[in-house]
Amino acid sequence: MADRTEMIAAADRIAVHPSFGALVDQLRAAAPVHLVDQDDAATAHAAHLVDAVGGSSKRTLVNVPAWLRAELLDALGVYARTLPGRACRHAPTSARPGPVVAATWRPGWVVCLDCAPILGDPWQVCSWCGADGVQVATVQAGVLLYQVPVCRACRPQVMADAG
């Protein structure tokens, strides 16, 4: 069995492949309609929440910095239960789509919106460059709201919409 790093690297290669969008369309067409509808509703809810906090919605992961893309894919793997991790008592999973929250400072954790406070306080240094004076940035990838502490200088690169 592949280790976590290898699985994330493989997912990364798939996520940035030019045919990824077509693959997603085919998977959505083959999935049960109720799951697609629930996932769409959860994604729309997450987008509404990220808009409210001035975050960034990533419609594609191609232009996301590699370090952040790996963290997003790891959290999505925990949510899909393809990677081991921890969850709140509500045990959010892709089998029951709903908005979920994960954070850089609590790797391996994915929780529902109500339980987001159990993720605790963020690191006091930028996840990208290590500088002090950070703000928590929220990046959306589908149903996932991913929290990242970033400094003022790095925020534009982390928050740039990937198109």
C-alpha cells in the first residue's frame, strides 16, 4: 500500500492534469443524482461562507501553490475517507456531503462547520514564508473550507483565484 505522501503526490498529478475537468464531468455523470445534488448544495454553501469572510474559491487546483495544493488534497482525502485522519463527533464524510473545515495548524483533521472551534488557534507564523503578523485566510476547494495563516505579503499568492 502506498504511503500518504505517495497518495497525495498521485492525487496532485491527477488534479493538475489537463483532462481532470473531463474526468470530473464523467464521474459526476456516473454518480447517484442525490449525491451530486447534495455535493453541489454543500459546495454552494461553502462558497457563500467563504465569500462572507473574504476568502478565495478554487475552481481548479492548477494554479494553487504546490504546498497548499498538497494540504488541500490531504484534507479532501481525509474527508473522502481514503486517507486516515480525525474528525469531530459528527464524522463528516463525502458519503454525506456537507461543508467541512480543515486547517494547516491541525493536519489530518476535518470537522463540520459547527465543530470548527475544536481546530483551535492558528500558528502565529505564515504557512508560506514563516513571517510573523499573520491573518487566517480561508481557501475553498469544493465543500472544503481550508484555513491557512498567512502574512500580508504572502496573502495575495495564497488567495489568488485559480480561475
